[in-house]
Amino acid sequence: MSPAKPVRVAICDDSRTYAHALRRFLEHDGDMEVVGVHSTAEELLRALNRERPDLVTMDLELPGMDGVTATERIVRGQRPVPVVVLSAHARPGSERAAAALAGGAVEAILKGALPLTEAGGVAASAVRRRLRRLTRAQPRPMPAAAPRIPRSTPRRGGHRPVAAIGVAASTGGPQALAVLLTELPADFPTPIVVVQHMSVGFTEGLATWLDRQTPLPVRLAVPGTIAGPGVWFAPDGGHTTLDKQLNLGRNTRTGGRHVPSADVLFESMAATLGAAAAVVVLTGLGRDGAAGARAVLAAGGVAYAEDEASSVVAGMPGAAAAVGARVFPLDELGGALRRLTPAARP
């Protein structure tokens, strides 16, 4: 059997020193090949058809066209390519990486999180393995924002009363969340708790960006807060849980692949809310959320999953569907949530 072709990567970064180090890092194992290094987005865009990369790494601050605009151009082009943002500008509350993710980037990684000087280490191998997996993502442009029509929330639904909704997302999640949350009215009464897999440092910026884009308020899930109506994002560094009184909790255990984990959130909802729990698994790599969805269904709750056609990566929703979650296209999930009957507040 012939060896697999190396993954073709184009780098866009205006620091020649950093781009050189990144090139050595990516090519260390011999299964990734850097086919172009570009200091401006305009130069990269002109070279895409010639270089035909499988993956693009994109800095956000560039001379001329910025990385957010360049990402949108690539994803909306005739030959969309997965874009990974490499940014040194992910201070708490920064919205720039969130805008790039919503514009079509499949991942955002802090530059400082890449062990460029230890290319042969375990952590470096894990990063390269993840980047290779991201070449399988199908980037999609962000749809035009729906008008913020003040829809009223149906007071009668086809399901039992629901006290809270948990949402899981990973690769492609920021776009999917923007679509889903825009479909919900400002008076949507059921709290929504979100676990979005992201590199440390980007979650707060995504929450801030979504708060500006969607009718519902979007905040971080501060432990000890009661989850009222709106959207609550699980913060970095631990697992978010929910109890019967809708108190947001914090579990600092470090086991498992993802921190925060959708399975931990969903399982806490199954244990405390039972049949009054609803969960949604959106696009993403891996299986996080599937075990939790199974627990919610076993407790009498409801579980939904994004369909394969609308997912950037169908791993997570596919795993949830396999345990019994009902499957909907992304643009129909908001309607499914609006049809749920809100439970009385505890």
C-alpha cells in the first residue's frame, strides 16, 4: 500500500521568524508539507488555486486585509479550505477570534500554546494530529444574519415541560450556535447552558460576540449563579454542572478528554432534572455529549442532534444520534426548541 500523501498546509503570518518556526514544527513528522508561506492575506488568496492546500493557518493581525476578512473570503470562495486561526491576541473578552470562527474558521489556537521548540514532544504530536484531523472538516460560510424579529415563544409544545437545555459543540460550533441562538426569541424562557470545545482563552470572547449577535443574553456560567433565561457558557478550566434548583456548579476534576465536558454537564442534568432535561449536540469532532445524551434519554428527557449534512464535522452529533437523539438540520433545531414547553421555575 502506498504511503498517504502529506497534508498540504499554507501559512499566513507576517512574522517571518514565527512562520519559519511553525513550518519546522508542522513538517517534523514528515506527513505535513508547507506549500506556501505568506506575509499578507492578499498574497495568500492569490496563491490558493496554485498551491491547493488542505489546511490554512491564519494570523489575525496582518498588514492590509485582516485575518477575519481573509477567513471569510476563503470559506466563501470557489474552493473552500479549512482555516485554523493562530492568534496571540486572545485576551479575555476579545471578540476577534470569535468573529473568525463564526466566519468559517474551524479552530482557534493561541500561538503560545504551540510547543514550537519541542516539536518532537508528546504535546506537539497531539497538536499536529488534531490539525491533520481538521483537514476533514467541511468549512461553510456564515449565513446572513436573520432579522431579529421578536417572535413570541409558544406556550404549548409537543413535549413534557423542560427546565433547562444543554448544548454541546466543537469544530464548527460558533457558527452553528449563532444560527441556533438567532432562531430563539428574546423572551425564550428556558435557560440554555453551552459547552463549546475551544482553546483556553477564547470562550469569553465567543460569549461576548454571541451576546451582540443574538436576541438572548449570553454570559459565562459563573459557579453559584442561578441559571435564569438566557445562554450560559461553560468557562475554561473545569466542568459546568446544573442542579435541580438550576444552580450552576463547578466540577474541577481533570479526567476525560475535554474540559469542560458536555457529558459531565448532561449527566448532571439527567441526575437532577430527569425528564425535565433537554440536550442538543451540534457539530464537532469526537463523541463528547453522546454518553450524556444517553443518560438524559434514560431519565425521560429529550435529546436532539444536528444532521450530518449541516455539520462541519459529524462526529459528535452522529454519536448522539446513535444513542437515540432525534436528528434535525441545523436550521430546524431552533424551531424544535421553541416547541418545548417551559417548566415552572423551581
